[in-house]
Amino acid sequence: MAMEITQFLLAAQSADAKVRTEAEASLRQFQEQNMPVFLLSLSVELSNDDKPVESRRLAGIVLKNSLDAKDAIRKEQLVQQWMAIDISIKSQIKDSLLRTLGSSVPEARHTAAQVIAKIASIEIPRKQWPELIGSLLNNMTQKDKPAALKQATLEALGYVCEEISHQDLVQDEVNAVLTAVVQGMNLAEHGPEVRLAATKALYNALEFAQTNFENEMERNYIMKVVCDTAMSKEVEIRQAAFECLVAIASAYYEVLEPYMQTLFQLTSNAVKGDEETVALQAIEFWSSICDEEIELQEFESPESGDSGPPHSGFIEKALPSLVPLLLETLLKQEEDQDQDDTIWNISMAGGTCLGLVARTVGDAIVPLVMPFVESNILKPDWRCREAATYAFGSILEGPTVEKLSPLVQAGLDFLLNAMKDGNNHVKDTTAWTLSRIFELLHSPACGFSIISPENLKRVVGVLLESIKDAPNVAEKVCGAIYYLVQGYEDAGPSASLWSPYLTDIISCLISTADRTDGGDSKLRSSAYETLNEVVRCSNIAETSSIIAQLLPVIMNKLGQTMDIQIVSSDDREKQGDLQASLCGVLQVIIQKLSSTDETKTIILQAADQIMLLFLKVFGCRSSTVHEEAMLAIGALAYATGSQFEKYMPEFYKYLEMGLQNFEEYQVCGITVGVVGDICRALDDKVLPYCDGIMGLLLKDLASSELHRSVKPPIFSCFGDIALAIGEHFEKYVPYALPMMQGAAEICAKMETADEEMVDYGNQLRRSIFEAYSGILQGFKTVKPDVMLPYAQHLLKFIELVSRDNQRDESVTKAAVAVMGDLADALGSNIKLLLKDCLFYDEFLCECLRSDDEQLKETAGWTQGMIQRVMVL
């Protein structure tokens, strides 16, 4: 029986903190004492039109939050909690919610629709609540039902489709839902509220319509209704209809041919003259068509020698009309769009779509865009100059180097001069265009660059002058420098060309990072990211002294961050961001200087001070810093090798904290990686810390709270520890090996239809093999027999993986390597096991036929190891 909770719900929203706290405590107590009745009481409150709007609103929110959560573990707990409730109470709750769809209060109807969908997401996949779809459809088919009920019902249908999978409904149900939704869009029968709800519901139901889109009659009907709806007089309905067309372009590209003429007309009219919200969706339609065609070009080769594109070529056919349409949008800039990266307007959307068109059709776009560039680039109106520059920058990816090269060669000097334009927008877009040119057309390592040794000095000079400009321009200039230096990486003799400018570039980037006019510190992080790339790509033989001078400068800056006055959480965040950037720079400097024996001494001499700084950073307690400082410590451990041992007593507590940080799981994952770095650096000197580390790693693996992405690196880490401590790993075997075997069994049962799960399965399998390899190699010379009881399970796992055609190359390499390690470590002990294995010959032959040299080499070594065992 439901309880009266109105007063508590109203009091929980009181302005008086004391009243509010007491009411919240009472609600929590009721919830803990009797969850089923609590939820029933909430549903009754929500459904009662005599109750105050405020109490009903909160009842709906609490009810929804009792069924769903963003956090996966919490969500699963809530699902189990709902499943455990008595069926009669659940039925009463569901009936209350269905009744609420007919409420006279719009907010109550809306909330009920959402809560129905949350319950459906739990029950429908479990084949429960089979009557729901029928009940909702009943509201739509009965003539005398009020419009408000139909609107709320369509909302509920849309939310249900969003929450469940298309496999959860049978085709008859899908047909009935689509019929109800499409009829709800009918102009003659329904008012705008119902039609808007129906159009939004169709958007969510499109994923279910595969079979219907395969049927020409049904498809024609759906497309006609959507196209008619895209011409409604209400802006919001037009926008929702175009959103449906965008989704259709992605999901049903292959059947669009008959409708493209109409769709071009519709989208063209919208782009030229409709409200911006509608025009943006119309442009998005063409961006989606581009995405489909790009994907088909990349992943599908033409059948039987047919040289045509592996798709319908809609973009190519529309090119002469589509490109002018998009170019016109570029002239519709907003006055302050250069100040805010989050702005998304018609000119930004048009330029983005133009870039996708260029990637789709390549060279064919150039003659259609260049006349626009040439006719606008010199006009007095800044909008024309900016649009011309944006158009040019947008088409740099897609066409061939041969086609673009002469145009960029001719335009580079002009663009460098345009960095002195009187308008901030123009300079912003020019800097962005230069960074695109350097990213896409400057690759000395591949023998091609738009920058000659002669004009490099001018390019650098312009960039270092322009980096002093307004923050938004300076940020784009950082991007241009980033790609400029990246182009010289591994470029042989050309790599030396920019070395003379290194000191000036570093000095300007540090000055830029120190600027106080950068607002939200985005400029600062861009400057430091670029500095990292400058250090990483520098030619160490020529620049070691400059990088060595940079080290104390960055250390000093990191030291100064400890003195920042922290008054608010905002101050703490700013300190954390700055420390993260500086730790990032130190990591790159450490890696660079420790890459040669001559310069490694610089790091060894400064290591004590560097480590002291990192420990101080940990004392500031910020997760972002924790991450960056951890990564930098990993680099320091690699550089200092066994000398890192002296830092362990002080550092170990932070290592422990990182391994226990389930909430910020990226920190935990990085810490696991650092454990690996430390094992490689210290070898058996890591032994005193292994009990603690292994205990935490095993606890991490057993936890259902820790994000699954951290678990594969933990298995790899077992291998690192075993390699470092050899026979001493024996005491962990009874704990670690069953975990590895359990994970192998989970891999065998993993869902293969879900792409994300396939990726995760590959990571997990590779890491299990890496763990086995490390453990086998660790025991090889001292106690190989420890691993005998686990050999059969491992071989079975390798066999299972060898038969899976969804494994990626890295899994194959790890599987082949561990098979060799098994034979190498256990020798004649596994002769009988190998005799019974029939799979490995075929598997090794497949690997020996691979194009990957490393895989062939590993397979050859493994084959030799197995042959040695078989003749013993």
C-alpha cells in the first residue's frame, strides 16, 4: 500500500536548509526501510493530478534515479533492485505510470514517459512487460483519446526505442510502432505537439526499421512522410524531420538513390533560407552522406575489377550544385565566432562539410572552390577574405599533392602576409589554414614539402611574430608550429634545417605559456603541447645543449607552482592544470635526453631534484597532475634504471594510492603501467615492494567497481613483475594464475557482435599471453616446473584464439610468442602435451605466410623451439 509522501517531497525543496535536510533524511529512511513501497508511493504521487506540481516533479526525478544511473556498476545494482521487487507492486507502479501519460500536467506526462522507458530498458530485454507496446499503441489507435495522451504516448514510444535494442522487439511490434509513429506525423489528423513528438519518436525508432526500409512500398511511404514533415510550418518540427533524414542517410544510405533529387531540393532550400537550426541539420545530411562514402571508399574494394567507386557517388553527382551552396554558407559568419571554439553555426558547418566533400571526391573539388577563393581573398569586407581562406583550408585533405602543390606554393606567401590582416577573424582562419598546410603538405621524411630551405626562415619569423597576437590567433599559431616541426621528424638531412630556430621557438612558446590574457588557459596548454612536440622532434645530436638548458627552466616553473595561493577549488584546478602541463614537458625532456648515452648523464645528475618535484606535486592531490606526474616518473625510472631504487621508499605510498584509485580509473591504469616501468628499471631490487603491489593488483582484478579497461594492463604487469623477480614470483602463482585462467575463460564467452567488446577481448587476450610469457621467462632458468600444471590450459587457450578470425595482429604475435616461451621454458616436460595438439602447425604456417616481418620472425623462433622439444 502506497504511503503519503507529499509533505516530505515539498519540504525537500524548501529554501530552509534545516527543513530540507530533515525531509531528505526522512525520504532516505523510507527508501531504505521499504524500497518497493517507496517506489510505489512515488508513482502514485506522480500520477495524482490533485497533488502540487512541485511534489510530482521531485517524485518523478527520484523514481527515474531509482531505476538508472550513469555509472555502470550503480546501474546494475539498481536493475537488480528493481528485479527483486514483488510482481504485484511492480504492476501497480507500471499502471500508475501508464495512467500518468493522460495527466493534464505536461511535466508529469513527460516524466512518466521517461520512467516507462527506464523500466522497459530493464524488463523488455528479459521478455517481461510484453503488454507495454500494445498498451501504448492502444492510446494511438483509439479515436477518442485526447491529443495530450497521444503526445505523451509517442514520447514514451520514442524513449523506449532509444533505451532498448532492435533485437528486443518482434517484427510485428516494430511494424505497429512505426505505423503509429508515422501516422502521428500526419498533418491532417494531428496538432503540432503530437506531430513533433511523433517525428522525434521516429528518429529513435529508425534503428528498428531495417526490414521496413528493405520493402520499397513501406520505404516510399516513410520517406514521403518525413520529406513532407520537413516542410512543416513549425520550425521545431522541420528541425526534427531533418534530424530523421540525417539518421536515414547514415543507416540506409544504400537505398537513397530514388529520393536524392527531392532531398537535394529540400536541403538546398533549408540551407539557403530556413532558420539556422534547420539549415544546420540540412548541411549535416550532406556531411553524413560524405561520411558513408568515405567509409565505403576506405573499406570496400570494387567488385571484379570494376573501377567505379564502391558506392552510389551521390556527392560526385551533386558536386556542381552542392559546392556553391556550401561556399555561400561560409559568408554567414558571426561577429565573435573566433573568440569561442564551442560556437557551431552555419559557416562552421558549411566549412566542415566542404572538407568532407574534398575527402570524398578528391581533385574534382579544386576547380569548383578556387574561383571562389580568388574572387573573395582580396575584397575589403573581412567576411569575404575569411570565407576565402576557410574554403582554401577546408579542401587541403582529399585532393592529391600534385593537384594542391602548385596552388599552395603560389598561396603560401600570401597567407604569411595575411597574418598581418587588420581583422582578427581573418588572422585566426589564416593561422588554422597554415597549420593544415604544414600538417598535410609538409613531409620532408617522405621527400615532399611545401617549405623550402629558402622560405623556412620567413615562415618561422611570421609564426613567432604572430604568436604574440590575440590569444585565439596565438593558439592557432601554436598548432602551425606543432605541425611544422612534426614534419621534420625522421627527415634525415632535412631534420637539421630547423635546428637553428629551436632556441627562438622554445623561448616564444614559454613566453606564450606565461601570458595572462589567455582566459581559460587553453592557450597555455596549447603552448606546452607544442613545446613537447618541439622537444620530441628535435635532432638530439645538434640540440642537446638547448634541451639541457630547458630542463632547469621547466623544473623551476614546476617548483613555483607549489607556491600558488589556493583559496578556491578554481585555484586548485588551475594549479593542477599547470602542473600537469609542466610534468608533461619534463616527461618529454627526460625521454629525449635519456635516448643517447652522451646526454643521459644530464638526467642522472638532475634526477634527485626532478623526483623531489614530482613527489611535491603528488602532495598537491589532483588527479590530472597525478596522471601526468606518474607518466613522467615512468620515464624517469626508465632513464635512471637501478638507481631509481633510492626513490622507492618515498614514492611507494603514491604508487599504492594510484593502484587504489578506482574512481579515476585512468590514474589507476597509468599507475599500473608505471609499475611495469619500475620493474624493468629495478629488476629484483623491486622485490621488497612486490607483496604490496601484487596484493593491490589482485584486489584490482577482483573488483567489480574498477573500470574494465584497467584489467588487461594488470595482467601484462604480472609478466613484468615475474620477469623482474624470477623465482620469487612462485608465491604469487596460486593467486595470479587462476585469475589469468578465469580471464581466459571470460574471453571464450565474449560477445562477438559488439565491436567494443571485440576490441576489449583482443586487449585482454594479448595481456594474458604477455603475462604468461613474462612468468615463463622468469622461471625458465630456475623453476620452470612451477608452470607445468598450467601448460595444458594455456595451450587450449592459444588453440581457441588461433581459431578466432576476429583476433588482431598484436594478439597473434603474443600467442605465437607465448607458445615459443612455453616450449623454451618447459622443454621435454610438455612433449606429450604438444603431441596431442594438432592446431599449432597450421597456426604457425599461417603466421609464417604473414607480410609482417616481426610476426614471421617470432613464428620461426617458436617453430624452432617446438622442434627442439619434439626431438629431445
